[in-house]
Amino acid sequence: MSTLSATNEVTLTELASLGQATDATRIRTSEGLESQLAYVQETRADHGYSKAVGKLFDLVLSYIDDAEKGARNGRKAAWMAGGVWAPLYYSCDTVPISINELGRLGSSDAMFVAEDYFQLPKESCSMVGAVLGEFYLRLGRTVKRMAVYNAQCEPLNLAWELLRSEGFDLFRVEAINRPNAVDTPERLQAMEDFLVQELRDLNQWLAGRPVDEERLSFEIRRVNRILRKVRRIMALRIGNPLYLKSLATMYLLIGSGHYFGKPEEYEQVLDLLIQELESAPPIPLPKGRIIPIAWVGGRGQEFGVYKTVDDSGGAILSWHTPDAWLNDIDENLPPLLAFARHIISGRRGGSQQAHLDLIERSLERYGGVKGILFYGYVGCSRGGGGREFQRVYFQKKNIPSITLEGTFQVGPPSGQLITRVRAFIEMLS
């Protein structure tokens, strides 16, 4: 970290005080957040016919603030890197706060802090910068417990240590990704045994006690039930694609990873949405037809991209994102083993060929797709190679695609990004 000048110290002090304000205040004062929330508010208004979507966005907008308030009032909570371990968190009576939400509902000042205080080069991954900057801004009011997954991203692995130096209680889950080559049974067994022990240690860190296998089994059954309902909604969307537009669908899938801290309320939203989709008349298609496309990669923080897809006559029917909503956890195995196997094999982390298998499964299930949007974050070297591998693979199958790079932090998408999306959908039509 750098030694800041007096001018920079004043600036960062002001930013830190901004981070301690209420979310309502920050919505009014931050231009970037205004822009981000404008898309949410517009999408919500566009779904005025759906009580379920209104309730979904209630959960979205209250998620982090309610979790942080609950922690200040004595309820256990901890930050979580993605939606990997939510069942384990809930079995430990701990609310999981998704680190990914920082890029959607954070501050437009986060990147300034990352580059100035943490001396992060401008060429670095925007996700790393947004996470570092936003956590700094929230130091005075957020939960300072965090569990991260070392198999996800090396630049983030370094960023977590910077946050540890800022006073965060950091727990690392060690693991390795499965290779493209076929594993031997012995190798796979060793990986699963290792991760099971890591999950035991995570449970001890979260709850201060050994794993409650009965409670974890309950949470595994709950997540499987929720995933089945999500898949039912995605199937119903095929016949009525504009009832649930792109941004709302993205948040529906995100919720399957952590339930926005409110499992019962999130499942009620799913039940209500299924009821609506089963009986609602189709939403008229503004251009008389729809262009079905697939979204592959990061979930996208620039909400204008989703709006552009909708406004251009497209509909994202097939999604392959970090949310593992296509596969259930095996309820017939001991719960920790089932959970470990789901993380190592069910999510297909690290193996490009296995990712391709999942993408193709999604394309088949939510078929008729005419093109693929590959989305990643600016500066992400890890994702860039994978997207090119996938693009070439589907190009050989004569499926058109476009590769997009956006930012993780709050802010509107670039005009070039919007233009490329419009042109791609126009080409497909």
C-alpha cells in the first residue's frame, strides 16, 4: 500500500465516511449508483403486471443492507465468495453475503480507492479493483468475516490478503480444479476427501462447532427444491419469454446461490412466479418475433446490456453463468461428501471441456438459440482464454457468437458495447 499525500488522505477519509452512510443516502449522492438503480427501477416498472418480480427486487435491494444491519444486531453473517457454500452457511445459522453483489449495488468511488489507496494498476481486473475499493468504503459498517475459495482466481487471492491487512477475518478454502483429462478414481477420491476436510474446517469457523449433518442435509434438500423451481421457471419462459425480462431473470438465477439472505421469502417468490407464468397470457412481442440467444460467462454488472438485448428484440433463454442451477446435489450421499462432489464435479470448475458440456446441455434444454453472448470482465486474464476456447468451439458448430468485455463496478455500459450488442442481434434476425 502507498503512503498517501495529505490531499489524498482527505479524499479517502471523505470516501470512507461515505461508505459508512446508509444505502439510501448513497443512492441519492452517487451518480454511478443512480445509473445502476435506474435500470433496476425501470425493469421493475416494466414488470408492473407481476407481483412476483416486485417481490424479487425487494429482496435484491434490501439484501446487503439487511444482512449488515442484522449482523450489527447480533445475527451471524459472513461474506461469501460467490454462491458456492450457501447451504453450509445456513446450516450454521449464518447469513451468506455474496461478494459479487458489491459490483451491482456498490459505490462509483470504489475504483478510485483501489487505484489510489491499494495502488492497483489501471490494467488490473475490474472485479479485483471494485471488490477492494468497496470493502474499504464499507470498513466502518460491514461484517469483517469472509470466506473465499482459492480455486477461483489468483488475482483475487492476492486481494484477499490486502483485506486481511485491513482487519478482515479471512478464511480460505483450499482446493484445486479438475483438469480437462479424465481423472483417475484415486485422484478424484483424494480431491473429494481433501475438500470434505476443508468444509469441516469452514463449518468450525462459521459456527464454532462440528458439522450438524442433519441440518446440512435439510439445507441440501432445500437448495435442490429451489433449483427445481428455478428450472421450471426457465422452462416456462420459453413459451412467454418477455414475461420475465433479462435483468429480472439474471437476478432470479443469482438468488438461487444465496436466496438474498432470506430463504423462505425467496422460495415464495419462485412459487408465485410459477403460478403467474402458468396462467398469464403471453406478453406481446414488440417486433412480432423474438431472437433467442444464450448468455455465457460472468453475470454482467452493466445492466444496460440486458436492456439492449430486450429492446433489440432478443431474449436470453439459455444461461450458463457461475450460478450452478442446472445440477442438483446428490441427496443419497453423506451430506459433506455430496456437497464436495457438487463443488468439484457438478459445477465443472476449471475444466474448459466440462464447461462446454454444461453449455451444450443448457442449449439443448432451452433450445432454439440463434447466437451466444460471451461476457467477461475487463482485465480478466483467466476468463479471456476460456471465452476464446468456447467461441472457437461453437464457431465450428456454426453457432454465431460475440465476445463482450464489461466492468464489474457500478456504472453504465460503454456506447461501443451497446452498439455491438444491437448489431449482433440485428445480424441474427
